[in-house]
Amino acid sequence: MQRSTRIKLKMGVALGLALLAMVVILQNVEPLTVQLLFVTVTMPRAALLALTLLIGMVIGALVTLAYRRR
């Protein structure tokens, strides 16, 4: 498989997963109370899902950068 084909495939999969994540996030708008250590926060479930997705993406990017520097 050529490099450009692999890149297009990866981009297509990433776009599909991003769209799926957005659908799941937008369907979960009811409020939710979250307790983290000593802090209690009430936020829409969509915000919690989006925040969790963002944190996962940042961790994934940092791990990828760490392995590329080796």
C-alpha cells in the first residue's frame, strides 16, 4: 500500500471516529454531577464526554511524541 493511500485511510478513519464521537456527545445533554476528590461539579454529560475525549487525545499525542523522540 502506498504512503498516500495509508494517509488517506488514516484520515478517513479519524474523521469517522470524530463524527461518531460528536454524535454520542450531542445526544447526551442532560446534567450530571461529577465528584473529583474534594470538588463537586455539575455539567452537561456532553461536556464531560468532550473533556474526556480531549484528555485522551492529548495523552495519545504526548505518548506518540515520546516514542518518536527515542
